[in-house]
Amino acid sequence: MPRLFVALDLPEQVRVRLQILCGGVPGANWVRPESLHLTLRFIGEVDGGTGHDIDTALIGISVSSFDLSLAGVGAWESKGRASALWVGVDKNPALNHLQAKIESALVRIGLEPEQRKFSPHVTLARLKDAPVSRIGAFLGAHGLFRLEPFRVEGFVLYSSFLSRSGAIYTPEAHYPLRAAADARVQ
């Protein structure tokens, strides 16, 4: 059974800029540039019938395209230790609206509601036994990181396969957003 998630793909120029940040922290498993994304909803393992229902639900989402800015860096903690490094997202009502529409569509077809609050970010690295001083230095050096806004014109349903070299993400379906000129309140 495939593991699925819904995400924003990042433009190549954004991936290149993010890749510049990736280094300088021993114990960091840096995400490959082609795997960088912004998760909108993790779904998990599903059977073929549910996969079809998910695709049908996502096709029905109608949201306008919007601009998005990545800014700042941070670290997640788990059990008192840093577990991941990430780049944040400027506050964006349009992104929150898209995520809420996706969540609502998936719950309508019977998936369990997401229990965690949506916290948009792009994971740069997963950490294992990384020195606290190096994590602090990374956060200090890149705390003012900011990219120019880029246009979000769609979202993607990905499948994920765990391999020895890390997760392999395969785009299963692309869902375009409406052009801004076509925008109407929904």
C-alpha cells in the first residue's frame, strides 16, 4: 500500500536557494534538493480504492493561485533534542485556505481529521545526535533568511517509499489552482 501526502512542489530556483543552506551541521541528514516540498497534509498508507477517492476529492478543490514567501529557519524538538531543521513561511491566508480546503475534502471522503495544527514549513534536514552548538550556530547564521515570493499555481499528491538512502517521493497527480484573474470567492 502506498504512503501518500499532499504538498506544494517548489520551483527550481527556490530549491537552489534552499540547497545553499544545507551544510555545516554534523549529524544532519539533509533533504535532497529534488525532495524539498511543503507538506499540506500527510495521509499515510492507503489502498487503491481510497487512493482513487483521494484523487477525486482533490480534483474538486477550486482555489486561486497565490504568492508565497519562505522566511526564517527553525528546529523541531522531540524528546528534548533537536530532530529537524526547517525553513518557515511568511503568514499567508491563501495558503491556510488551500490547506483547509484539502483537509475538508479528505475528511468528507472518510479520512480521519488531522490532529496537529498546520505549521507550514520546508524540512531541510533530519537530525541525529547533532551538536547543540552547531544547531545554534546554524539557526543564528540563517535566522534572517528570506526568499523573494514565488507563485503557487498548483499542488501535488505524492507517494512516498522509504529506502536506505532516504525517502523517495513520486508525484502521483498534479492539481492546478485557478489563475488569479479567474478568482472568485468560494
